[in-house]
Amino acid sequence: MQEKNGKVENGKEILEKIKDIKSTYEYDSVDQSEEELSFIDKINKLVQLILGDESASLFEVLNEKKIGEWHKKRFSRWIKRVILSNVQNTLYFIFLATITGFLVSEAVNFYAIGGVISTGTWVKAILTETSFIFLSGYKTSGKLQLLWVTLLRASVFTLMVFVISSQAIDTGTRTISENNSIAEQVEFIEQQVKEKDKQIAYYEKKDWPKNLTRTTIEKEALIVKLIKLKEEQASGKNNDVSKIEQYKMYGRAIFRILLLFISVLITRRIFIF
């Protein structure tokens, strides 16, 4: 009980000291230096009272050398306070920044007009991603605002999915289309070669040397073209590779969508707007 009363009395004394400092300290004093030292002395007594240690002294640390060292270490203190004291959130932030950078780089090609990437293109891509991050961490109040923000989140998410997946889908689609086109050309040329063989047999039977020579040359040209297309198919532009490319295309798109979901989770973990 005595200990409790002692704490109450100590608290009252601290409050009285604070009130005394507020009521007596004025900067417009004639001797500003004396007034400042008087203020420091009162703060020193207040610190001694709070710590319960009369040997504690602010005057020992408030010298020009130590104050200069304190100012020099401002950046290291900021690093320690903001980064080292909260390593987990720092790692989350680095991870989010990495994902954001990747998604922005993917979105740039979508906004490029005629394949030309300008400053405005980067601004559009960055603005889309930052808007998505803001809406992911936005804290709503009320059912109406929750509904409105949810619709905005869904809209921006849909846009982001389309923007970041368009390049992967476009690349995969063009590759598959090119492979299919080669396969169709091979089939068409093979049919033409067969037709030329029939014509050659007919001209040989009729003994028409000019037509035979012309048709033979045309057949050889078709065979050369067919060999080139066959070589392209052998190098990877075939139906089997098209199926693999299709799976890759879907995989790339799903990977980007997963990154969007991860960025939502990280944003809601470290940011609440």
C-alpha cells in the first residue's frame, strides 16, 4: 500500500514539475541563454525524478561534441529504427517492390502504342499497379463504401489480369499460330508435289518435253520449299511443340495472376490506408 501511495505522490510531483516548466519557461526572456539553461535544469530534475536517480544528468551528454556525433548518426538511427527494428516488414516490402517492378515491366508492353515505349507508357503502367496496391490496402468504413471499394478492386484486378497476361498469351498464341501455319503449308505443298508428279507422268506419256521440263522445275522448287519447312518443324515448330507452348502460355498467365494475389496479401499485411 505504501509503495502504491509512493507512486501516486511521485506521479503528482512529476505533473507539478511539468506544469512549473510550462508556466515559467518563455523564449522572449531578456537573457535567452540563461532561460534555456534554466529550462534544461528543470528538465534534468524532471528526468532524475522519473528515473529515481539523482546522479543522472543531462548536462553530461548535452555538449557540442556529443550533439555533433548524434547528428552524424541520424541516417544509421533511421536504418535501425525503420529497417532493422522491423526486419519482417522490410523483407515483405522488398518482396512487394520486386513483384510490383515485374508486373509494371509486363504492363508496359500492353500500354505501348505501336510498340513504342515512352514516359507516358511507364506512367500508365505504374499508375495501374499503384492503384491496385492502394485499393488492396484501403480500409473501408460502412457497407456502402465496402461495396463500392469491392467493385473497384474487382475492376482493377480484372484489368491487371488482362494487362499482365496479354503479352504472355499473345506470344504463345503467335507461336502456336506460326507452328500451325507451317503444318498447313507442309500439307498443302505435299499435295502440290503429288499433283506435279501426276502432271509429269502425263506429259511423259504424251511426249510433251516443254511441259515436262517446266513442271519438273516447278516440282523441284516445291521440294526445296518443303525441305525448309520440314527443317523448321524438326527444329521445334511442330504440333507437339505447339501443345507444350500452349501449356507454357497458360502457366505464364497463371503465374502472373498468382503474383497479383500475393501482392494483395503483402499489401494488406504491411499497409493499411
